[in-house]
Amino acid sequence: MTDSDSCTKLKGVTTAGGPICADRSGVFRVLIVDDDVSARKLLAIMLEEAGVQCETAACAEEALGVLDARPPDAALVDLQMPSVSGMELLNKVRSLYPSLAFLMVTGVDDIRVGIEAMKKGADDYLVKPLQLEVVMASLERALSKKRLEQEVENYRTHLEEIVGQRTEQLNSAQLQIERSYEDTLEALGAAIDLRDSETAGHSKRVAIYAATIAKELRATEQELKTIARGAWLHDIGKLATPDAILLKPGPLTHEEWRIMRRHAETGYELVQRIPFLASAAEIVLSHHERWDGSGYPQGLKGADIPFGARIFAVADTLDAMTSDRPYRSALSFEEAQEEIRRGSGSRYDSNVVSAFLAKTIENWKAVRYSLNQSPVKG
């Protein structure tokens, strides 16, 4: 009988590549564990005549040695053995060898014994005296079950790999979308600044300054994104402000000032319509609020002012003071630092000022220089 014939004795136990055989030669292997030497040899002879390769063990200890050296495809284990019973052996090997078809053999025809064995992980149980046809049929069922379990496990693993790949692709796409959003916001902020040549680059600088302070305050990644977005868009409401007011060289009238102050609310109305900018919209609305309640449009005071808007107030002042204006030259960073220090607890949140002061003047000059602006004063 050939190796292929040996495997086909267990008809119906096949895979896409042919019969299930653990041995690459095509021979199916079964471990027989029984302390009764006669019963052990008789069962081995029966199965070998049917074309199945057998190994035998007289006790659980020997069986564990065989399993450790070269796990077979199935095990026929006697329930009643000295030292370690078949049930105890089952407990030991079930988790270690999940692909092993485990058939419990008992001399007691008691369904309760079989149920207990099956509950503990046996694939079937057989009652002595054993008949070849019954043993072969039981092996067929057990091995078919193991094959299906393996196929399910392979499918689950493959599915997890596919899900992992798809998740990675979705995350990558999400990052690209977010980057596209950020690029759009930065372009919009730059366009807003260009309406007034005196404020060119203002939104970019304020966004970087605000992020620097926020990091010092241990802001979360999401808070950093919100603060940057709010900084880029803080003056978007000025798109609705007439040029005659926005670019007026002289002092504004009371009515003109009322219209100018309206830009915070107008900007909020524009930005809050976009779901992912909802938090940034709060900064747009509150970027002119002051810690002591003297700001606008709502006159918010203290911690009622959004966290990002409190940070923005310091960053905005830093940029405004260190940038040239038609009516004055830029202040030095040292002068700006002193002005902000004086406003701590009144105009600005003292915690934010402390975070600002934690950075040295040279740090701030380096940040400004990194933005490729003109050389800094001071």
C-alpha cells in the first residue's frame, strides 16, 4: 500500500491540496496511549493494517515526550491509567496542541464520562472493545472538525490582516484629507492677511507663536490643532468688513469701530458651520476677549474665555508689538516681553504669560527667524 493509499483510508478528510497528512510523506500519524500493553499493540496493529502510521505510549509521561518531539495528527488515549489519567493528560495537552484530534477511550459505557471528556476538549470518546470501523469513523469526524477549525482560524487571521491593511489605508487617507484641510486653512489665512499689506504673514506667525505657548502648557494634540486652526482663521470675519474701514489710515468713527468689532462674530458665524472647525470657531469668536472682562464681543472674563483664545491673546500681542506698523516701528522682543508681563492677570491669563516667559528671548527670536521673516529687532 502506498503512502497516498494510507491517507485515503480516512476518506473525506481532505483539503484543497489532497488528504490531510501531518507527515509530508503522506502518512497519517496517530498516537495510542494505554497502560495495557495488549490493548495498545492490538489497536496499533488494526490501524496500521488500515494504512495509518502509529506510535504508542504506555503512560501520560511517555505520551508527552512523543508530543513534544513530533506531534501526531490524532491521539487515542485510555481514560484509566496509573499516575496520570487520560482526563488529566487531556487537560495538559489541549491548549498546547490545539490542532491535535483527541479521542478518549474508556472501558465504561457511561455517557456521563463521554460528556465530561467532551466538555474538557476531547473531540470524541470510544468504548472498548474497539472496532476498526468505529475508530476510523471517529477519526474521520475528529479530523474533519480540526480541518474546519483550522480553516476558520486561517480565515480569521486573513480577515484580520485585510482589516489591518484597510485600516492603515483609511488612516493614511484620513491624514491626507486632514493635511489638505490644513493647507486650505493656511492658504485662507494668508489670503485674509493680504487684504492689508501691513499684516502680511500675521496669521502664520500668530499660529506658530500660539502653538509654542500651548506646548509649554502641555496642550493635547487635538488642542494644538484647534489653536492653530483658530489662529489661522481669527480674522476671517474681516472679509465682510468694508475696505474703507479696514484700510482707513486715520482714526475710526464710533460707527466704523462698531462695524470693525463685528468681525469676531461674523467670523464665528462663518467657521462654526464647518463641523471639524467647531472648536476653532470659539477662538475666532473670543480672540479679542480680555482676562479682566474688558474685551469684546461678549465681555467674557477669566476662565470663561476659551483656553485657545487666552493663548491667542498673548501670541497676537507678541506679533503685533514686534511687527512694523505705519504709525510706529516694531518693538524689540525684550520690550514686547515686558509689556506682556505687565498685562499678566489683567489683560492676559497669568498661566499663559508664565508659559510665554518660560521661553527665552532668544527662543522667540529663533521662532520668528524660522518663519523666514525679516531680521528681528532687539
